[in-house]
Amino acid sequence: INRLDNYEGPEIAKIMLGEEYKLYEEAFVIYKKCNMLSEAMETLLTNIESIERAQEFAARCNDSAVWYKLGKAQLENGQVAESIDCYLKANDATDYVEVIQAAEREELFDDLVNFLLMARKTAKDQLVDTELVYSYAKTDALAAMEEFVSGTNTANVQSVGDRLYEERVFKAAKILYQSIPNNSKLASTFVMLGEYTQAVEAAKKANNSLTWKEVNLACVQAKQFRCAEIAAMYIIRHPDHLEELIAQYEKGGHFEELIGLLDSGLSGEHAHVGMYTELAILYTKYKPEKLMDFIKLNTQKLNIPKLIQACERHNLWEQAVFLYTHYDEFDQAANTMMQHSPVAFVHDQFQMILQKVSNHEIYYRAITFYLDENPMQVNALLNTIITKVDHARVVHQVRKMGHLPLIMPYMKAAQQHNIAAVNDAINELYVEGEQYEELRQSIEDFDNLDQITLAQKLEKHELIEMRRISALVYKKNKRYKQSIDLSKQDKMYRDAMETACESGNADLAENLLRYFVDNDMKECFAACLYTCYDLIRPDIGLELAWRKGMLDFAMPYLIQVLREYTGRIDALDKKSQKKEEAEEKEKSASNDFVPDYMGVNPMMAGGMQGFGNLALTAGPAGMPGGMQPMMQQPGFGASPGMMQTPTMMQTPGGMMPPRM
């Protein structure tokens, strides 16, 4: 092969490379002798498989095609650095995709930079520029990278920046984000670099909630509270992000800074209900002493139900009551005050709330509460709700608790309604306190009570005044006999006389009169005749006086009887005379001539002068025209012929005095 020249070298070399002969060395020599360097390199790499000889051959030849084949073979063999060097010598970037992948896998970024710089001269692909930027960053050639991206290029800077950010190559990522610019990612990158002031400035340009939240969180974790507050001001204006921000501060224990942040936010134009409410909730947790003043100043700007829940969680019952009141939840306010009275109860406020509750059962729970914890104010409470409660139920409730005397002022005020339960309770207390004057007045003014039971109870009382009241009650219930017997037993004879008089029963009055006569009570006998004058028949009174020698004591009574009946007879006489005169006038008017036999003397026709036809009659039945006497005294009307009996009305000569 070396000695001969005149032969078809390429054809012979192909035959030698066949499977039949496998004369690889001879084929290599033929290719080299024929100056077919590329085929010779191929034979070395593919058939002889000697990278070392291939390298020596390429170095001797220094042909671009040879270098390319060597570089590709080395790339496939995993010799990335040597491969890149060969590609550079070949000045051929045909396999740039494979080279980039292999170089990045082996992290041979310095070599890759050189390759890509060569490749971008011929390959106009975005991948080349993009990977060049990435390689600059990985080799920390930031100045070169910055210069490159500031010039004309087709690199996908955003994707490179994101890759670098994820790989925590923040300085390079910062340069790339600044060049785009991507302020959101730039702010994040500044945060990672600890450049919080620059992060805030970038966030201002980005102006979106996620960026502000990220910056704020990083600043809080780094305790850069000034920058954190600037970022937070843009967050708290959005109610949806407010609770998350508060949770971050609280997780780090930065309560003072959080309260100061929200307090500052309230002075801005973006303040909203959520900010006021969350600040109030923070006060419930960390500064309860400031909560009440804050609530009073900003009641209309709070989410009251949410704040009430916070107050209840932290046992701030006074503030909860205030909020319930302003939310018109008066029932809950009243219940809370009673359940947590040591800190929440205020008497005046509770009375105001009770006037507005809708559930009337709260009134009765309030009464029990006052009796247990504030008994001296129970009457003030009852006076407040006096028009809204069932007085009978109140009395029953307090009686059951054994504190009935405490509510006496209330019961007196309610007694005007004349309710049986109230009257019974008041009278019971009067009896226990032996207040007989008040008891008597109560019974006389208010009659809706169990009077018989009260009378029976008082009947055996040790105080005589109480027994007198018992007699009074019997009298009011028309049990006159029991009343009189009780008065006689206590020697309350005046009461007995008044009862007998009021009864209108002649038998009771006369029995009482006989009692006085039998017991030789002359003065009482005289007083009874006077008191029961209309009931005692004159014949009974006179008989008893005569039989017991008490005529002197009966004389005033008898004089009065005679005077009364004399007056009655005179009145009847005048009435009869007028009637007779009227009849005469009628007769005179109807007859011009009156016969002599009609002129009878009235005195001779009817009886005594001045009495007309009544003088000789036997009583009311004999009165002309059926006229009845104006009043009939018991014991007199039924005595026939009384006027025919000689009396003191006759003159000493036995003749009636002439009519004047």
C-alpha cells in the first residue's frame, strides 16, 4: 500500500473495512495516503476505536473536519471538555444542543461560555443566547453577563432569571430581572439578598399584593420593621389579606409592632371596617385596658359580632356587654351581665338594658339575680319593670326564695292594681310586723284578697287590734254575727254596735241590746239605742229599759222617737189638708149650685180638725188613696189604733188643741 500509488484507494479502503476482511489499519493508511483525512479520522474512531491516536492524528492534520469528528466522538464518549475544545478548533457549532446539555450536566460552564460565544456567530438561535447568559451567571461573570444582556441578544432572560432564582444565584438573577424589568421577581430577589430597602422600592413599582406580602414577611422575619410596615400598609388596605398578615406578626411574637402598624393604618384614607375590627381584637389579646376607649370612639366602624366573639374568648365581659347594647342585642347584654356580674354588672346600665329586652323571662331571672347578689337594689329594679311583669308571679317567686319583706315598696306600688296575690302578701307582712293600722287601711282600700282566711287567722291573734281587724273583715263580708261575737269577746262594744247598725238586721241589734241589759251595761245600753236607732223597735227598747230600771238611759231614745213620729204625723196632716182643699175646688168648679146637704162640716164628717180622714184610721191601710207614710219606724207601723190611744199629745182637758 505504501509502495504502490496507482490504484483506487478509496474503493479498496471500503472493501477493507467490510465485515469480510476487517483490515482497518490498512484502510486508515489508504485514506491517509489519499489525503482523505475525514475518512481516516472516521476509521480511527469507528473501526479502530482509538481516541488517543485520533487526537494525535487531529493534532498533526489540524483540519476542521477532523477536529469536528473528534469532538463529536469525544462528546459521545463523555469527554465533554475535550469535545468542546475540539469543536472550538473546528470552529463548528453544529452540535450545540448536545454540547450545551452535556456541559451543563458536567457543569463545565467556563468551556461552555467559549463554545457558545463561537456558536452564536453562526447559529442564530435563542437557546444559544439564553444558555450563554446562564453560563455567564454560573461562572460568576456578572459584568460580562450584564454587558451581554444590555446589548442586542435573543436570550430568554426571564427564564434564565427564574432558573437562577430557583438555584439561589440571586445576584445574577437580580441583574437579569433589572434588565427586563420584572419588579415582582426583583423584589423577591432583593429580599433574598437581604436588601430590604431596595426590595420595598421594587415592590412599589410592581404594586401587587403577593409581592408586598413576600416583602413584608421577609422584613418581619429579619426584624426590619420599618420596611415591613411600608409593605404592610399596601396589604392591610385589602381585607382579604389582613388576617394572614396579622397571623405572620403574631407567629413571630411582634405584637407591639403589629398594633402600631394597624394604628397607623387607621389614619390613612384606605382604612376600613376590617382594620378597626382587627385592631380591636388585638387589644382584646394584648392590651385589654385600651379596648373600651377604642370601642367607644369607633363603635360605628366595627364588625361588632366578630369583636363580641373575641371579647368572649378573652373574658372581656364588660366590653362584650357594651357591644351587645350597641348592636341592639339587649337580651344577650342582660344575660351576660348576670352571668359575669363581678366584672360586667353595673346597676344603672342594667336597668336601662332591661327596659329594652324582648324576652320577658329575663325580668324574672333578673329578680332572682338581684335577690342573690344585689338585694338592696331589688326595689329599684322592680320599679323599672313594674309595668312589664306579672305582679302575682313576682310575688310568688320572691316568696319562694324567702325574701318577701325586701320587696314591700314594690308591692305597695303594685297594690293599686288590686291583685289578690299582692294584697295577700302585703297583708301577711303587716300581720307579721303587727302593723295593724296599715293592715286596716290595706283591707279597706283593696278588697281583692282571701278575706275569710285572713279573718280566721287574725281571730286568734294576741293583739286586740288584730282581732278588731278580724271583726272588721267579717263585717265587710256580711258575717255580722261573727263580727259582733268577736267584738263582744274583746269588749269592743262600739265596734259591735257599729256592726249591728251596718247589718240592717233588727234581730242582731236587739240581741246586742239584750246583751247589754243582761250584763247591766247601762251606758252601752244607751249608746246602742242611739247607734242602732233605726233598727230597734221602740216597744222592745222601752220594755227592756223598764224591766231593768234603765228608763233614764232610754229616755233620750224615747224622746227622739216621739219627736220623729210627731213630725211624721204633722207632715201627713198637711198633705191630707192640701188634698181636701184640692177636691173642694174641683167640686166648686163642676157645680154652680151646691145643695145644702153637700156642705157638711169637714170636722164632723171626718174626725178631728187637722187630721181629715186619717184621725180615726187604724194605720197606713186606712189612708185615703192608698198613701203610705213617708217612713215607718220599726215597732210603730204595726200597732193598730195608736193614734186613738191618749198620749202626751192631748191637752190636760182631754181635747185636742185647736188648729192654728
